[in-house]
Amino acid sequence: MSGKKRFLTKHAKSSAALVSLGIHAVLILVALSFVAVTVITKEEQVFEAKPVNRPKMQLKKLQVPVNIKKKKTPKPKLRKRIVVQSKMNKTMPDIKMPEITGVKGGLGSAGAGGLGGAGSLGFSMPEMNVFGIKGKGEKVFIILDSTPWIMYDELGGIPAYTLIKDELIRILGELNPTVLFNVAVYGHGTGTYTFFPQLVPASSANVAKVEAWLKPLNAVQADGYGTRTLGAGGIKVDEDLVMEPLVNVNHWSEPLMLAMRQQVDTVFLLSSGWGHLLYEKEPAKQWSESKMAKFREIQQKAKEKLAEENRQRKANGQPERVLVGSSLIVEYFPGTEFPPQPIHHWYTPKEIAEACMNQRKASASRTPTQSGLGSRSRNSKDAFSFNVVQFVSETDGAEEERFKKLSDILNGEYRSLPGLAAIESYLDSGRKKTGE
């Protein structure tokens, strides 16, 4: 015990310091605990927003009434459809397209855009059959001979010519209205006439106009013949259509040059012969006045004999006879000496063909190359066909070799019909095929 006391006594100051430190530590802990509790238990402030009354805008009513009508959508119409099969070597599915009446050439320009290769899909141009010649084209030009030679008895006379006109109207009536056409009539020394200045659609109204125009043409010889007997209307061609290598145009070469200017696809010439496609190289030698007077006298007597024969024919109910020029004199006064003739240059098929191409080329820039709905039928814009139907004598049936050569050069066909019997036979066969 004495030992312990001595220790406390000895270390009294150190013990008091330790006690003091303990007390202060306890006080600090209590103080800290009081502050932490005070902070944690402090209530949060709550802010309340005051309601704000905002003015409301009232919508105004429309002052202008608007009537909204619903469009009536037409019901689709049923249409015939055709199946077009590809001609390409590659295997392709069948293509079905709606039928376009009269335009088998497709849509757009096959030669310059459009379907690009419409020809390879089996499209073809509108077709027609003119006295046995089958042609194709969207733009057709028909040239009709009205010279006296086409009405000679050997070719069938006025009755045959009437059948030719009737058949021509029937052919035009069967063209689709989308096809463009024109008809020209040429005579001997009277020029060329067309009913329309340009190509027109082959509508029933336009065909009817042409029918009325052609009906009195060469109907009765006593009233004359040639273009002077055409019906009301019509336009005389007065354009300058001369084109190298030709130095003039006459007979059917004039309407042919007009057809080239109008950039047609197909030309049909209905003619009795090559005609006076020529020009004078050297003038004729002079004949004495006495010889010329005698020749004129014979010529007048021949006309009188023809008039007498026609009076008898008329009394018997027969069609009148047509004879002109040298054939008139030879018929009634055989062996008559004729006046000297000039030296002529007769145009060759090659020259006519060259003039056609030059005329077509010169006119291409100012004439449309397409018709309303279709496309050109050939790859070249200069391609066309020239077809000839020649009415020849039923006795000798002589065909014009120059026509054959020219139609061959210009991608066409040639056919001859000898006399009235051949024309009637053709018409009868056509009626049997159509069931008329």
C-alpha cells in the first residue's frame, strides 16, 4: 500500500491531466452529437406556385365557305389485250399490253427512243392491201391516174375506171383512223390535184370527203375527162417540186415528189403506164404548112368519127369510148404520116429514185417524221416503199419494165391487171375472202 501511495503522490500531476483530458473528450462528443442531430432534424422549406390565369383566344369561323366536291373516279373499262411475244433469242416471259387500235408499231419512236427496241418485241406497222399489193405504213400516199389512156377499151374503159375508184375508197375506208393519208390525182397536161394540203387521219369523215371528190372523175366521157372532172374542193399543186437530177416534173412524178416532201412511209401508184416522164433535148424539125394543114384535117375527121361512135354506143346503152392523140388517128385513119417529133430524154428508174431520195432529204428538216400515235416502221428515217399497180391491155398485157425496176429500187412491189375481167376477178376473190 505504501508503495501505491508513493506512486500516486509521485505522479499526482500526471493523473489530473489525464482526467481533465477525458472529461473534455466526453464534452466534445456530446457537443458534436447535439449539432449533428440538430442539422439532420431540420425541416425542409416547401415553395408553392401561385396559379396564373392566362387569356384564351377564341377561334374565328371561316368567312368564305368552301365547297369540297369529291371527284368521281370512273370505273376501269374492260379492254381487249394482246399477248406480244419476244423475238429475241433469250428466253423472256410473255408481255401483255393493251391493244392500241391501228398502231401496231408501239408507243413512241422505235427508231429514236420510245421503247428502244420495239421491233424486237414483235411490233409491226398498220397493213393494207391495194389491188393485191400488201403494204405497211403509218403515212400513206396514193396517186391516181386520170389520163385518158387509163380509160381505153383495152384496159376496161370507163366501167373499169369506176371499179378502180370504188375499190380505192373501200381501201381507204378500211384504214385505221390513226393512219395518216393523202390522195393525189394527176392528168395529162393539167397538173396534179390533192383534196388535202397535208396528210390527214383516215377518219370516216375524211374518207367520205375524198369519195365525193372522186365520184364524178372520168364518169362520163361526154363531160370531159381528167382532173377537170373532179368534184368540189381539191387543191392544185403549185409547189416547186423539181429535184435533181430531174429538170422538170409531170404526170405521176409530180405527186411522187409531193409524197416525198410529206415524208410518207408508203406510196401506191395506180397508173396505166410510164407516161411522159421526159424533157426535150432537141426541137422537132419543121414541117411544111401544107402537110401540117392536111394532118390537122385528118385529126378533126378522127374526132368526128369518135363522136359518132359514141352516139351509137350511148343509144345502145354502152359506155362511151375514149381515144386521144396518135391512137385516135391510127384507129380511124391508119397509115397517116405524123409530124416530126422532138428528141426527148426519158427519165430512167434510177434518176427517179435518186430524185426521190434527194427530195426526201431536203424536206426532212421541215416535215415531222412521226404520225400521231405510232412510230416509224423502219430503222432508217429515209426508208419508204414505192408500189405500182399498172392497168394494162387485156389483149397483150404488156407490163412496164421501168415500173418494175423502180419499185424494186424503192423497196416496193409491182403488179399488173389486164383489162376489166382481171379487175373484176380480183374484186370477186376479195369479196369471197371477206365473206361479202
